[in-house]
Amino acid sequence: MKYLRLLLIGLALLAPLSAARAETARELTPARITATANKGAVSHLTDGAYKTVWYAKKGYVQVDLPEGQPAYGVYLCHFKQAVRHVIQIPDSRGGYEDYAAHDEEYLHQFTPLPGVTSFRVAIDQYDGKHMLELAELRVIGDGALPDWVQVWETVDKADMLLLSAHPDDELLWFGGALPYYAGGRGKKVQLVYLAHGDARRKNELLDGLWTCGIRYYPVIGENKDFMSYNRSTVYDAWGGTRRVYPWYVGILRRVRPEVVLTQDFNGEYGHAAHQITAYMTVNCLEYAADPTYDAASAERYGAWQVKKMYVHLYEENQLVMDWHEPLERFGGKTSLEVAKEALWCHVSQRALTYTMEEKGPYDCRKFGLYFSAVGPDVLKNDFFENIPEN
């Protein structure tokens, strides 16, 4: 059977949202989950913890539901890179047939189903390197998708790009920026991370971004995460500027943001990776506009001139954002309240002492306009001042 991944998912996402199925779908409890490999770990699929995993090189997981409780969707949270796999449903001969295939790298994936009481998640082909590793499997019933089900997109052209050293930096140091611009104002916001730590932090960062209203899948770098106060040490561990600069320039040219936000030149509390995030942005914005730099990405995407760049805590041309405006998109919650909820998604980081501060040395409201191709800020209350609305 021909794979229907794109067409099938696109059509099925629209159909369940019709007036006939306007009520929010329930999460269903499987009657039974079985597997052909690593059978003792199937309970990890429904324990609500990203650090526990079912994995296998071949075979499948089968989900059976009680009669009268058909599944209209399956939501998978992968622990690591999502390898090629297929969703299978019962066929007319008493077996199973391929229904939808996935080979994209989204760690969180939703697949609509046609109302079945049994289905399988099967490994299509082992590539000799990556296993299928599932942290969570959640079954969705009939109705409109619950808000917590993540259906990610790839941005065509971004309004804003935020470069973050690590997961949770995008919240700690930027406060309500993501809920305000992505959720409140509907801006296309692209997140880029230089490093991510262990695998579960990727899942946590997706939950945090989704909470903020981000719908475009982040770029998550594979650089090693470690604490250092020396930029040279971190650069050396990451392969040097000859590796990381072209990587970032390629992203800037591909997503073409109007505004870029980045971290403090002093690394907030001195973290070298945070410092690199800021200095790297300064250099790469210049390189992205230069068609002679990195010929491969220049030929593929063209050169790109970012309009504005803001740096956390930068003292020149400074503005202090108000993250306390109620947002209709979030039921009247303020952008800061939503950001704090998103920060709570970073379960593995809760023991750390850093908090989202207003006032104080790491004030999440303070930013400086480091570069502008569209003139100076006058009102000083909007990263998009002087940039026309699309």
C-alpha cells in the first residue's frame, strides 16, 4: 500500500474539526499494549515520564482498545531521533496494513486514525544506527484535538528568531517574549538552540514552546552542553567557529527572520555558552547578509539582511518590556504567567536556583537594540517597532 503520510495527515487533521465533531476528544486508556521486542518496557509508554523509554530495533508495539472506544489519533513522543516507522491498522484479511509512514525528525508526532480499536507502531527498517525509542504513547478519541496535542510545522519565513544556548534559557532570560509575540500577536517565531543536554530535555523544551504558543518546530543543535566560563573552551568542544558559524548562517538565510533576539554578552551569570550565543549572533548576522560567505547556503537560500537585533541586558538603546498585558489567546493570562507555566515544563531543571526575574541582575524585561536597519526605536515597547505588519 502506498504511504499516504502527507496527504492523509493533512486531510485528516481538517476533517475531525468539523461541526459534527466539535467537542474536545478524550484521551483513551488502552485495554492492552503488547510488543514484539523489549516487552517488559511497554509500561514506560504510558507512565507520563520522558526519562523512561521503550525501544527496539525491529518489530512493533500493538495497542488494543475496549470495544466502543475507537481511536481517532495516536500521539507519539520520541525519546531520541525519530526513525522511519509506520502506523498500521487492521485490514480486511485479519492482518494489518500500513496506514501512514513517518520519517521526519519531529520528536512529538500526531497521526490521525480512522476510528479503530487496534493499531500498531511498527519499525519500518532499522538503519543500523538509530532505534525506535518511544517515551510516551497517547491515544486520542473522537473529537477536536486537545490543546496539549502538538502538531508541528516547519516555518517558511520567520518574523522573529530567538537563539538560545540551552533549553529553558529562552524563558529564564526572555520572560514573556514567546507567549506575547507567538501566542498573543501571532508572529511566526523560530527557536534555535546551540546545545540541548540529555535527550529528555528536548521533549521538555517542546512542551514549553507549545505552552507559549510556538507552532514551528525548533532547530536543536547537537553541541555538547557543559558549564564553562571560557569561550575558547566551548568553541573548541563544538568544533570551532568554522563549524558553528556556517550552521547558524544557513539557518538565518533559510528562515529569513526580521528580528533576532539573543542572550547577554556577559553570559547572564558568566556562562561561556551564553556569551557565545550573543557574539555568534553579531558575527553571523553580518555573514548572512554577505553573499560571498558560505557559498553553499548563499546559493541555496540567498543572502539575508536581518532588520533588527536585540540583546538581553544590553545597556545601549535599552527598552524595558511589559510582560503583564492580559492575552486573549491564553484566556486572559499575562505573557509572564504563561512563560512561567512553560518553564515548569522543564522538569529536569527544577532543582536549579535560577528563576525568571523582573528587576534584579537578570531582569527578563530588559533588552538593548544592538543593530537596526530600519532606524532607532522611539516608543521602545516593541521589538517590531518600525517594521511594517505583514
